[in-house]
Amino acid sequence: MIRRTLWLLGAGLLCMAGVVAAAETQQGPDAKQLAGMNPSPVHLMRPAVAPLSSMAQLGKLIFYDASLSATGALSCASCHSPDHAYGPPNDAPVMLGGATLMRQGARAVPSLTYLERQPNFSIGPEKDEDDNVVDLAQMAALGQQTVRAKKIATATAAAAVNIVPQGGLFWDGRADTLQDQALFPLLDANEMDGGSLEVVADKLQRAPYALRLVELFGAGIFENKRLLVAEAMFAVARYQVEEASFHPYSSKYDYWLEGKARLSEAELRGLQLFNDPEKANCAGCHTSAPTRDGLPPLFTDHQYEALGAPRNTALAGNGDPGYFDLGVCGPQRTDISQQTQYCGMFLTPTLRNIATRRAFFHNGFFHSLEQVLDFYNFRDTNPEKVYPRQADGTVRKYDDLPAKYHANIDVSDPPFDRHLGDTPAMTAQDEADIIAFLRTLTDGYQPEP
């Protein structure tokens, strides 16, 4: 079972509301302008925008090259659409691929945005980020708080130490680099289904950009097929790092942090609820404050949680009642499958551009932000609103995880610290306000001049 210790600055939640309320009661032409402004703007250190290098330009060609797939119709961009924050372009729980484009992917497609600061996967003492968050006075001015997640593996011998899975790419952290992440779907039989490294290498050698491969890696690059594919995936990784649209930090919230945009009353209420450990407590995992050196918040702590999402019967694999996706400990990842205290845990994704998605959680069970917030709100107080019923009428809570792993599910952190029949943490209005705030995390906002 996971337990957290939350450190917070109590006055921080009230400061911003007080400033906004005072502005709203002022008389004069500036009152409306002040309402919703950040009372203590910060300067965000965004990545510099520069022309793509030759390597990144090659990576772009490969990223959009559908010929590398078995059908010749599926590229990286097919599932990671640039028009949908490099996430899935539809509301299906998973994308279809394989030799006939009819095989379901194993999990919902994650966004490829904001991965440039993702740490490598590790299991160990939680990293101390005290030196990375803005100082307390600044956080109070922002109406935010210092929320630290202390996840303790109570079922292990290491219970006295803060042991937590963190970092890595994919829902289970099995890749550490963007280069490796690009390779997995290329060879996966449910995705691009490239067949083998040798088959992919042959296609690269015949690609319209083959000459560029020679120019960048030398005339002998085609003699070593494994090296050829590795270099091609390195180019894709460089494209993701250099192309600004993968990490633009151009949301309304970013501009609000800098004092260049105003949040509406609903958005401000949503921000407070997002940070409030007695309400939504989203910031317990989805950190909302800039770092001390001015890097924009990523809205993830890079850690893993077992939340007990409902089983998605729309996934073909779940037709087998004995099959379970255990996240970090299998089936796609096998190296730590024996560390069963982590079974059912999945990576906490960024919430940036979350309002552009139509499939949520690792299995794509939910299809709206309203459904997601209902899950957080009612999972423990009114589970009948979230989970199916059995033949005898009882609710099948945590139905997508074997009972022997139920102890891994978070029942300590608000709003999951409530019990059957308790008052839910959020009202319907609270949920609506939080969603209003989440929409401010969508990139492409144009501030008023």
C-alpha cells in the first residue's frame, strides 16, 4: 500500500484568491484588468527555438515515413498526431496496427510531448526536489503549495525507506531514451509491425532519404543493419528534442505564470482545487509549480501509481479473464516482474494538453475529463458509479487487478483516503472548475496584446 506525506504551505491557497477578490471590488478602469492576473509573475526558461539540425531533419522524414510499417500505411505520426499534441487522433481506447491494421495496441497511446526532461527509470529512494521548486514565498504568491509525494513500499523489507519507481518512457518505463522508445512500436506486431531490424534496415536503404543516411553516418552505414536502424532511431530522437512543437510551453497557464494572461474565475477556482490536498489533490502527482531555476512545470512527478482503473472490456486481450495488465511488472516489461509490490502501477503522465485527448488512463477506459474526475471522486465513496456489478449485485471494485495485488492500490492520498458512504471530495461545480483549469494547459494560446 502506498502512503504519502504532504508538505504544504497553508496560506498559499488563500493568497491568490484574496488578490483577485480585491481586484474585483476595486473601482476604476483597472479593476477588470487586474482580475485573474498572476500577482507574482515569474520568468519561464523555455527551450531556445532554432532551425532543425541535419540530423533532426532526417528524423522528421523517418517520423512521417509510413513505408517502414508492414502495411505501408502507418507512421509514427499516425498514432502520435501533431494535430493532437502528438497523441492519438481519435477516441478509441487503443490504436489499431499490425499487418492488416486490425490488431489492437496493448495500451492507450501516450503523448510524445514534454519528454525532453524525463529521467531514466529507477527504483529507489525518492529524489529530493527541495532545491528544484520555487521558494515558499513565491509559491504562496502563486497560490500554490509544496506538495511532496512520499510513496512507501509498506509490503517490502525496505518499508522504512521511501522506495518508489520513477522515470522511464512508456506506461511501464521500459525505455530510457527517445531512441529506444521510437524502436519499440516500429517492431511491435500490434503497431507498425516492421518485422525485424533487418527488414527495417532494407527499407531504410531504399528510402528516398537514403542518401542523407550516408551523408550523416558514412558510406558504410548500410553494411551494419543493426547500426543503421539504431542511427535512424537516434535521428528520430533528435527530431523530438529539437522540434519546438514537442515542448512549446505555450499554454494559457504558462502565460499566466509570466503575468501575460488572465485566468477566469472558474479557472482560478480550478487551480486552487487542483492544488488543494483536501480536495482534488492533483498536484500531489502532477506538480504545477515552476522549478527554482525557472523551468516550466511538467505536471508530473515522473513516478508510478496503482489507481485501480476499471477493466476495459473493449480491449480484446481482456476477453481472457485470466489476463491482467500489471504495468511495471508485466506483461510487456519483464525485468522487475518479481517485485510484486509494484504490480498495477503505471507512470504518471503529464497533464499538459490533457484536454485534447479522448482516451484516458493506460487502458483508455475513460473518454472524457468528466469521467476521469468522477473516478477520482467516487472510486471509494460510491464505487457503484465507477465499477461494474457482479451477478449477485455486489460491486466489482478494482476489477482490473488480481486481488493479491489490491494492497498496492493507493488508498491513502486524498481523494482516495475516503471510505464507502463518505462525502466525496469534490462537488459537481468543483469538477467543472478543475476541468476549466485543465483546459488552460493546452498549448497554442495567444495572449492578448
